[in-house]
Amino acid sequence: MAIFLDTGNISEIKKYHRMGILRGVTTNPTILLNEGVIGGMKGVKTRTIEIAKLIDPYPLSVEVTTNDKGKMLSQALDIAGWARNIVVKITIHGPKGELDNLEVVHELETHHDIRINVTAMMSAQQCFLAAMAGASYVSLLGGRVNNMGYNVVGEIKILRQLLDEHKLKAQIILASTREVLNVLEWLQAGAHIVTVVPKFLEGMIVHPYSKETVQMFLDDAQKSELGQTRASETKVVLAEKNSVKETTFVSGRKAK
Ligand code: E4P
């Protein structure tokens, strides 16, 4: 089980990588554009090399930007040569359902020994066939599936069972996170990896009650230095959705 970061933002990658919680990074053309990466493949290459170096030996997924079969193949070969930890991302099919992509995936994995992440998938059946074609990673866009009105958890369970039963090497990446809850729910359902947008990692770490507790420790440490006794009552403010509830409790322990 692993957490990847779904971003092209260097400072976010540095921040979470320093904590030791990342095992990879995923990008796509939209993510890179939103991070201000311009200049076509030249811009993509510069940012890619920077991220790849930062997280080495963990994998960085970088997507091809064409749907022409020949160009896809040569672009993938080019991208894979930028750094040793690059995984090339290829969509399951073209924008009109063109079927060339799995052939390209198969060729790159089996004849060129290049790791491929097949992306833009919404179902277990798409992922299963991508895994059969030889993909190292299959990306199921969980948030987009849920937005269509059904729960991706069912697809994850079916897919994980099939991959295990057929001893396929593909690792399931759950992408397209929409809320903090997605991360553990999708890992627990059978995803090998969830690729998370940075703000949700902060959401997983920070808890309002932890903040209050840490403040209490710091205040009492300060009082201890000043030679005071800790107050026995602490006010804890719990913010819940739109309403704010105030709770007062008597601590079970007294500072000595
Ligand atoms: C990751 O690999 C996907 O490209 C990404 O998570 C898609 O996210 P979105 O559905 O928020 O665009």
C-alpha cells in the first residue's frame, strides 16, 4: 500500500517527500498546465527531470501528449529516457474510442522494457485488459467514477481479485481524489496505491482536537517553567461542519 502525490508542484513534493510519506508522484497535462508548465514538451521535460531527480528512486508518471499511434510510441521512448524512474502514462483509448493505445502499451512494456501507467479508466474491465496488455500500473479515476453516480469501491474489489487470481503484475492506482475519506477507503478496498492531491494529505494529518491537545501540552510546559500549577479545566473547541460546538471538560491529570 502506498501514497503517491498527484501534482506537478515542486514545493509540495519537497514538503511531503521530506516527511518520508511519498512513494511516487503522478502528473498529467492538466496538472502541469495548472502549475504553470508551458512550452509544450520542452516545458514538460524540464519539470519532469526536476521532479524525477527529487524523488528518485520512486516513480514519476508522465503522460504522452498525442493520440497518434506512431507519435505516441516515439514520444513514450523519448520521455522514458529523461530519467531512470519515469513511468510513461498512456490513456486506455483515444478521445473517440480509438483502439491503438493498448497495442502501444504492450509494445513498450514487452519490447522496450518501459514501465507504463494506463490511465483515464473508469471501470475494472478497462483496467483488467490494460493489465493483460502488460501495464505496470492501471489508473482508475475514482473521483470521476463516483461523480457518475456509482461507488468505485466495488470496481476496486473486483479488479484486485482478478489481478491476484490471474497473477498479473499491474498495480492499481486510485486517482482523482475528491475528499480526504477517499484515501484509506480506496486502499482498504484493494488499491495498491492512492495518488493524492496535496491538500488532502494535510487534511489526513491535521485534526482540530490534536491542535487543542498540542496547545495544552505547550501551555503546561510553559507554566511548568514559570513554576505554576496547570489549570484543571481546559476548553476544547470542536468545529463541526457549519456549527461550532464548545465543550468543557475536567482533565483527569494534574500537572505536578
Ligand atoms: C492521476 O493520475 C490522474 O490523472 C488524476 O488524478 C486525474 O484527476 P482529476 O480527475 O481530478 O482530473
